[in-house]
Amino acid sequence: MTDEPLAWVENVTKSFVKNSPPAIDHLSLRIEPGQVTGVVGPDGAGKTTFMRLLAALLLPTEGRVIVCGIDTTGNLAALREAVSYMPQRFGLYEDLTVLENLELYANLRGVIGPPRQLAFERLLAFTNLAPFTARLAGQLSGGMKQKLGLACSLIHTPRLLLLDEPSVGVDPISRRELWQMVYELVDQGIGVVWSTAYLDEAERCASVLLLNEGRPLYDGPPKDLTARVSGRTFLIENLGPRRRRVLAQALNQPDVIDGVIQGSNVRLVMAPGKARPDENSFGTGAKVVPTLPRFEDAFVDLLGGGHKGESPFSHAPPIEHTNDNAVVEAHQLTKRFGSFVAADHISFAIKRGEVFGLLGPNGAGKSTTFRMTCGLLRPTSGDARVAGYDLYRAGGAARQQLGYMAQKFSLYGDLSVRQNLNFFGGVYGLARHRLTEATSRMVEVFGLEPFLDRNAGEIPLGFKQRLALACAVIHDPAVVFLDEPTSGVDPLTRREFWSHINAMADRGVTVLVTTHFLDEAEYCDRIGLVFQGRVIAEGSPDDLKALVRRPDRPEPTLEDAFIELVESHDQHREAS
């Protein structure tokens, strides 16, 4: 590594509103060449502002930013040659093909003649998009869109590549492929700055910048931060169905900094100097064992701990169902789009108070299945029932029993928070004093009071997430459908979100959830793994992990199980 940094940030402050806290507050650091530098932090920490300062899309209010030896207030043409930036919502044109998008960005970059053709050949091979050049970008899976976005960023080979949360909404297999591609770029001498909400990704970086409220809390190797919680992380094992209540109980203890569910176990981080948890306090059969710390444990510890206290849903009366055994049922659901079979005879049943996860790679058919199961898409054949109602014959009655939170938030950005709550409450049949009471309850539960009169499109991502869930459950439904509910949010918001879901499940609400975040999938009671339009595996998170356990991998993760089960199924299909 040379002594010359790839980027140098000197005492930088960035303010947007006078007399308000700055988005970046007196930040100084170096970004070294030939490595991946991670940028992490809670929602609103300043990650995107930092990335845009490096790209010279924003200029500092105070201080200096030097990138590839160029002051960002100076020679922008030279800076554009040295830096490529892929923002969170990359500007793909969905009505253009893969090749047309590449041609557009080549034109913008001024790449013409033989270098243009060589770049296209190199990037299409690099991203494995060569077979899809004629496909519209809007018809690509999430992972393929991200690969195309990365290819467009690399039309001209940069010295510094800035990636702002490139893996949000991308399945684990595609995330792994993105990382392999990025490491290949690093091997070519390109420096990469990778902003992420996935803290397992931060562990893969050579160095990590942790921001909070625009200030740097940590800047260095991830393993050094992880070491701060060494000896303070434990698993409470053998909990089974008690794990939600045990987690809520543990988080009320002052000695516990953080806690999450891992399959049938609960993972705890203890405060410095505190004794290991007393296993006798967690019921018969519970066993407390030390476990290796993770970067996420240290991240939450450094931020002062995770979500504490009970969800207000814990004190709500239980949900009554006429049939506890199968509140949500899918029978041989099949959906064809022309000759393409998106879902192929999918069946499952979800019990009262159960959290059922639909997992699968991008394009596997899980979103199609999800939409058929909640009545948004009529199947080619098969049927689905919710709370005893046939979704396609008594759809109105069935929809009164369920709440739905869409992947892209079914909020109206030009309406205020209050107006969104009133609108969705009205859609679900609430009127007059019932609507007023329900709206007040949601405002209190989700802490929405400061934003009531602001447009939903203008509030922070974490509060959009809260508002979307509030709109989905404002009518106190028996069934809740959540489509990637925490995509892109930080671990602290994710913990708060799941405290509400756990509390709802404990009172008998049945939950169907899709997610690409496999640590989140650990909260599910059962998982259906969907691939190529079929359910290829079903069981608890621990059941799926057991399927891929072997002597050289005695403790597989859920991500290990996801990848191996999908790849094994694919290999068997090709062999047959």
C-alpha cells in the first residue's frame, strides 16, 4: 500500500439547513487504494451525503475533500475521469434493453469506437449479462439490475468506485456474486467504497467507517471493532416456541445491551463487566453458552444498544381465529405468463400466530406467490384462503382480515403522515371515532407525532417503514403480509420492527413475510424456500441449516443453507 491515500477528507462539515444539525460533522479520514472501505451507520447517519461528497455531487460547507489528488471544488472533468458513482437507486432506463442502457452510458462518458466495443464485451462477460442484452432493464431481476448498474458505472475504468448500498433488495446468491465482482476490481487496483445496511458485508471490508449523526464513531479494520465485545456474547439455547418471550424478557434486563433471535435460540450481548446470563431465569431446559462475537454485535454496542422495552402490541387482546390450524392456505397455486411458469403448484399452510417466511433468489417466484396469497394476483390455477375466506370468491371479506405492507411501501408520498393513516384506515373500513382512535394508537406505537403533518415522501426511511407498517395494521388484522419489510434499513430499526412483529405473533396474528436478509429470516417459525417456481425446502431455520451441516461445517448459517440448497437443486435439475 502506498503512502498516498486515494481520498483524503479533512475536517469536513456539510450542512443543508441553517441552524440545524449538519449531515456531516467535522469528519476527517483517509481512504486507501487497493481495498474495499465500508461505510455503515443508522438511517440518517450521513452515509449517502458522505458518498456524494466523494463524488463531488455535493461540496463541503467546511473543510476539504481531495479525491485521486483532485480537490472536489476544482477540476471536475478530471475528477469524473477518476471516479465512478453508483447511487442507491441507480438510473437505469427500464424501457431500454440491457445493451441500450450500456450504449447510453457510453455516450454520456464519451466512450466511442474500438474502446467502446471492448468495454461492452468486457462488462457483459464480467457481469454474465451477455445472454440478456435484448431484455428490457425493467424485466430483469433485482440482482441482474444491480449488475447492469455496476456495468454502467464501469464503462470507463475508474480509480475509485463508489457503491451506495448496491446490494439492497438483492438475494444472497446475487450478493455473493456482486462481492466476487468487486474483489476482481480491487485486484485490478481499483479502490472501492461500499456503503451498506448489511453488517455481514462490513466484515468483508478491509476498513470500515461507522457514522452516526454525521460523526465518525469508528474508522478502522472491522475485526478490531468486533473485538470490543469479545467475551460478552452468548446464546440461550433450547428455547423453541418460547424464544420470542425470552427475548422480550432479556431485553428488559439492564445488563443486556442487545438481543436477537437465531432460529430456536436467542443471542445476547451483555454490558461490559456484567456476568453471563443466568440460564435458570429462562425456564426449564434453557442453556447459556458463549458464542463468537460478530461485527453487528459491536456496531449495536457502540451505538448504545439495541431496541429495549416491550412493544405496545404486547398488551393488546389476543386475536381469535375460527381455525387455528390453517389461517393462511395456498393450494397448488400456479401462475403462467404466456409460456413462462412463474409459480408451479405451490402449496403451504400457516397456523395461528405463526411467522412464515418466503425466501428465494431474485426471479424465483416468491413475489408472484406472495401476491397470489394475499389476493393481488389471480392464479392461473389453484386457490388460496385467508381466515377461512376464499381470496378469489370472497376477496372483500378476506381482505378485511389482512394487512399488507408492500416492498416499495404502499404509501402516498404527496399525502401527510396523518392523511396516509386516515386513508388506509378508511380503506380497511374504519370510520369516525374508530378511525380516530386507531390513528392515535398508531401514532403513539410508532412514534409518528413529529412527522404527522409532513408529507410521507419527505420523512426518513426508518419512519417510512414505521408508517407503512402502521397503515398495514391500523385495523388490527388477524393476518399480516410483509413484503421485504426492512429492506435497506439499519439494524436498530430492524430490531424495533421485529419487536412489533414478535408481539403481534404472540397475540395470535399470523404473519407471512418475504426477505433477502437472512439474519431476519431467523425470526421465522418456518420457511418455504422457493426456486424456479417451486418450494424446494420447507422447515424451521434450524431444520434448513441441518440439511447442509457436515463435519467441515458443523455450524452452518442460514445463508449457507440458502445458497447450498438452491445450487444443489439447480445441479440436480440440469443433470436430469
